[in-house]
Amino acid sequence: MTLTLIGVVGADTGGYSCIVTNAYGSVTSSVANLTVVDPLILIRPTNQTVNLGNDAAFSITCIGTLPLSLNFGRQHLIARLTA
């Protein structure tokens, strides 16, 4: 038998166990811990080479429990984004 959690989220983090029962009694399994990586970066920013005076754009794709806060920076904070 298998317990399958579909589309896990941060709230699913925790310990899971199973209780097996029959006419003669019951037994409880040991606890199996589930750790959900939340938030998760799916696509990381890539290196850029641009000519002087041109723009450079750094993109990231991430998922996680809302709200998400993203900070892009170089030596000091450049931009703070909330999703």
C-alpha cells in the first residue's frame, strides 16, 4: 500500500506514519518525515555580456507558498519584488 501526496506544498511538511489493524490488534509504523523545499528556484539567472550603454536583464523563475519576496542585488539592494 502507498500513500501518495499529489502536488505537495509547504503545509504538507511533517511526519507521516501508518497504523495497521486487524482482529488481533494494531501496530504503528515508525515516522517518515517529509521536507518540502519551499520556495524553489526552477530557472536561475544566467550570466550576461552586454556592450557599454546597453541594458542587462536578469530573470528568475520560482515557485512557493505566497507571498514570495525576491531580492536582486549587487553589493547593495537593487530591487525588491513581492509576488
